[in-house]
Amino acid sequence: MNNSKIQQIWNFSYDAFCERYPLRSTVQDKTSRAILNCKTGNLGCNVNQCTDCGHLEIHNNSCKNRNCPNCQAVSKEVWVDKRRAEVMDAPYFHVVFTLPHELNPLLYCNQTLLYGLLHRCSAETLLELSKDKKYLGATPGIIQVLHTWNQELDYHVHMHCIISGGGITETGKLKKSKGKFFIPVYVLRDKFKGKFLAELQKLYQQEKLIFSRSCEKMKNSYFWSEFKNKLYQKDWCPYIKETFNGFGNAIEYLGRYTHKIAISNNRILSVTQTETTFSARGKKPGEAKRTIKLSNTEFIRRFLMHVLPSGFQKIRYYGFLNNRKKTENLKLIFKLQGHQRFKRRYTDLSMQDLIKKVWNVDICQCPVCGNSTMVYLGRSYKS
């Protein structure tokens, strides 16, 4: 059995982790079971046979869990391909909104509510300022992806936003920026901070927030007021991570973020029965990579912190990409700009054809005789 490195960690230490941390969410347990069973045969397998030489190929099924590092590649390629057909002929920008770490205890025990609030405040900030004639004067397209980790797998909640430097005006015309990000960062910062904290205050007053032991003091209105004032005084610093003058590569670039999980197998350098060693980027640009060593139970604890609540949509679309009017908006944009620059490449391809086109691997080719005559016989499950 060729286990992935992350699966080895769970095999060695998940029982010990469960003993040490008995209070786990259902979705964390489900993710752990998926990692333990992925491509082991426990989820069944697909059987193929060569019609020429009779060779049998058995492929164990993957878990398809969105937190499993073995199961993201195909989903990412299909997602990126769909987004290609939605790209307008304009610059694109990558904006990141990060929440202060002082909010971490509150965020963690109100994940669905406050992650959703972060999505909404990020989008509203970008949309309201973009519509202002001082900046763009149009409604752009925005794709947002929530991440909750840093390179050490610590809790670090932030929103990646890809925003088009062009959009539709209120009069139905097309307007584009001149290649530089059109909203001053200090304006972005003040708008986002004011919006998020005002909405957070409403949730507090409506008694919709849950306070775990780590943030129990906040139930006290005096302590809450002090806490909120300190957050207002902090410098919430959004930043422009990347500018794309070649608009097409913005979507390929975003693919790195959409189906990314807290850590990939290739960052895990070694796994023993008790410890995991992995690589991390330098703390500052240009610095050498770092090596981080954690006990397996601590690695599992950190990893599971980033498992999102069941059904939570970490990728969301706003502006002219809003699902309700997206088709209509894109039709107008492509008409106004005179063309549709990109189209989907993988429409209606079978899984076998997609794998062959993207990775140049022919899963229908017999590895013994070399003929492309492998025939699917069906699925098999462990009894």
C-alpha cells in the first residue's frame, strides 16, 4: 500500500490524538476518516482489464474530501477551466484581507457566522469603492477564497480576492482601469475595518455570538467595549499581493489558492511514528525556507483547525460574477469588448480524456503490453 505522507501521520497518531483531544467536531472526524481510508481499498476500487493480454488493473478509490491533499488536482483543473470562460479583457488584481489575531478565539467558536461575515465585508468593501467614480466607477467581477492558516499551520484567517480591473457601469457600459490598482490601500483598510467591526457589534448586541472558555470574558459588556476599541486602534492592513497585466494568467494563478489545503504532501519532508517535519517559506521575501518539526498529535491538531464547517462555501463570487446574473453580465461584457478571449478547454471530456489532456497520462493504456485497450469491468468493495 503506497500511503501518502499525511496518511502516515494519521495512521501513526490519530488514536493518540483522539485520546488527548476528545472534543472534536463531526466534520473533523469525517475528514480524518477520509484521510485514513483514501486510496486504501476501504472505499472500494475500480477494476480494468486489457482486452489483448488480459492484464488486470485495480485502482483504489479516493475519498474526494475537500481537505484531503490527494484529492484536489482534478477538481482544481475543472474549476480553473470553468473560470477561463468568465475572464474579461482587463487587468486583474489579487487583494488580501487579514483579520487581527486578537479575534482568533472568537472566530474559531463562531466559524460559520464570522467566516461568512468576512466574505461579505470583503466583497462589500471592494464593490462599494469600485462603484465610486473616484476609483473605477463600475461593478467588477470578484472571486474570493477563504484561508485560515499560515506556513506553520497556525490559525491565521484571511481572504484572497481576485478582482477584475474593469466592469459594468450603471448605464450598462464597459469601463477599465489603467493597469494599476484603482483603490488606495488606506481607503480599502478604513472601509473594511469600519464595516467588519460595525457588523460584529450588531452580532454582539443581537446575542448571536458564542463565547467559548478562551473568550468568555467578552460576555461582559465593559470588557467587550475595551476589546472592540483596541481593534479599532489596530492597523488592519490589506495588501495588493499581485497585479496581472496579462489578464488570462490571473485565473491560472487563482487555481493555486482555490483548492489549496493547509499543507500539501510535497511540503512534508519526513514522518516518524511520533514526529513530522515539514518545510515553510522564509518569514520575509527572499529568506531561505525553514524546517519545522511538530509531534504528530500537534500536527493533526493544527491541520484539523482548518477544516471548514460542513457545507461552508469557501469560494464565493460577487459583482458581475454573482451567480444570479452572471450569464447575462458576461454576455454583455463580451459583446461590449467585441470578443470572448478565453473558452473552456475541457468541456464534456471524460475523466480519462481529462487526465490524458492535462497530465499526459493514458489510464486506458495497458502497462504490460502497451495497447490502449483497458476496459472498465466495474467497481469492487470490501465485504
